[in-house]
Amino acid sequence: MESGLHCEVGWVIRVLRSWWIGKLSLAFAAAAGVAVALGAYAALVGSDDAEGVGSFTDGRVSILERPAAPADRLPESVLDSSFPERHLSSGEHARFAQAAFGRLIFVAPGKADQICLIVVLGDAGGATCGDRGALKNIPIYLARPNPDGTQDVFGLVADGATKVGDAYVKANTFAMDDVPSGEYEMHSANGSRKVQIGAE
């Protein structure tokens, strides 16, 4: 049995294929690029409307260029899982973005041209990796459905994005709680565009 990160109770994932390694569940979701999830998080890349023009942002994620600090170390629950070895270029390059709704949010470079979002609560949590190029126009996010039909959302966006829905971007990430699935406005210096968050 593998120790490490395991699913947070109540989180649901859409999968094309999955397997279990001890407490750790890996799953692949259809997205623009490959999205990978740990635990039972919905790991998705947002979809955008057809009216957006060009690249909405420049695609940079400057939090990864910030000098390392002690707070950037990934929790042991993540490091003890197979996720870093399988999906991160180096766990040492992860950066702590913010704490929101009791969870810690990290951003890390993935293998090839991937970038990863990691959300942790104690020894439970989830992660998703997506194509860096997708961030020029849409967010990569994790969504937790609530019993009342709303969802908690943790997302990753490129430099230039300032707000998604009512959530302001902090260190390339945003967080929303108790929000419905649907279209949200993503704002940047280039204007705004609609992105789909959650099930359509």
C-alpha cells in the first residue's frame, strides 16, 4: 500500500480511465492537453466561448519564476505519493500560491509542456496538470461538487488574468466556494471573455 495523498471525502472526478495505488487514485480527464487528478477531484481545463480573439494572456506563469521560499515545499502527503515522480519536472520547483477555504494551493512545472495545480488539505487533496498553451485563453481548475448543487473551485491562470467570476487572481491562482456550474467572465487587461467552469 502506498502512503501519501488520498482523496478528500466528497470530491467527485470524471474519468476516462483510472487506477488505484493504495490510497492514491490517478485519473485522466478529457481536456485541452492532459488533466491528471489525485484523489476524487474533478480535474478539468475550462472551455471558452467562440468569440474570444487571439491569445487572452501571454501564457506566462510568473509565480514559477519567484525565488524559492520554505513555504514552497510540497507537503509530505504529496511528496510521498507517486504524483511528483510521474507528473512533475521537479517537486523542488513548486511554489505556494495561497491558502483558501482551508486548503493550500501550489503551482508546479509538469513534465514536457505541462503545468500543474495542487490543492492540499492535510493528507488529502488533488492535483491537475494541463498544457501551458491552454492557459493563454482558459483556466485549469479543480472543482468540488457540494450537496446543494454548488461547487468549490480552485484554478490556475496565466499572467494578465485578474479575475474569474467574483474571485480575484492571487499568484496566478483563484478560488471560489459555493458557486454554481456555468459560464464565468475571466478578466484581463485585454478585456473579458466567458469560460465554462464545471459541468455544462
